[in-house]
Amino acid sequence: MKGMERITTVRLAEALSQASAVANEKITEALYQQDSTGVPFPELLIDGGEISEWDLAKLVVQHFQLPFLMASNCQIDRNAVACLPEDFLFEHRMLPLQVTGIALTVSMPVLVTHKVLQEAQQLSGKNLFPIVGLGSENLRFLFELFPDHPRDNDDRRRKQAAKRSTQSSDSWESIFDVGDQEVLKDLGL
């Protein structure tokens, strides 16, 4: 896919900030959590309650000028699903929709980075055509396609990271409170 390099977390963070869709400190916290946990930035914002999946998808469609499609509105081609490894699909909540010749249409969970899209393109050996979708819907379909896939490991890790993201402002405040208490102790107050 031409232009994949413009799909970055930083550009999404800038778009969220410019649109005043999420508070800047929450954007910063989610970016930090993404780096430390590996949980994707959009998921951290959604799971942390900072923005709804629908609102984030709408912003991504407008900002990156990508099409949107609900996976439930199309027939999923099993040949498309076979183009990418099961673990890769679950890790990135990406849902292959259709394969036509050398083109593979995939539903992204709102947004994945160009690095993930390039990896999918390399793994599939196809030209990727990404469409904005909903991660929750993609995941539901993936579990229908792969009913034996374990459900708890990935979800638990993501939910814990999202919880840490929403609590991190509290932990920063407590760091300063502890520091203030130590200074007062040193001053004998």
C-alpha cells in the first residue's frame, strides 16, 4: 500500500490533540504506556475510557482519509483469512476481509501503524488495502473464525495496561506527595 508510512501513532496523537478529542496528558500517558507495554495506543485510549471506539474511528477516517467498513457488513473470505498467521491476526486485532489476486483487504482495529501494515504485507505476500474498522468487532469475528484460540492471555494484558494508563496520573501525583513529605521532614516541619 502506497503511503503507509504516514500512518503513525504520533500523527494520530497530533490529530487527537488538535481536535481536543482527548486531553493532552492522557495522550502522553497512553503513548508512554504503549512504549512500556506494547499495547497499541488506540486500544489504551479506548479501554481507558478516554474516547469511544466510534469517535476514534471517525477521527482516523477523517484525518488519514481512509475508508470505514463494519466487518459485519461484508462476507469474510476464508482465503483472505488464510493469508496471515492466526497469532498475528489476534495480536493486532486485524481481520482479513477479501483477497483478490495480489490485493488483500484488511479491517484494522481503528488504526495500526505502518510498521504492522508492512509486516502484514510481507507475511501475506499481497498488496495490502487497509480499511478502518472496529477492534471489538474484528476480535469477535476472529474468535468465530478461530474458536480454539485462547481468550484470556492477550485481553488480560491489554486491560491491565489500560488500567495502568488511567491510573498513571494518580501515581505521578503520589510521587510528588512523597517528595514533598520528604522535604518537609528534612526541614523538620
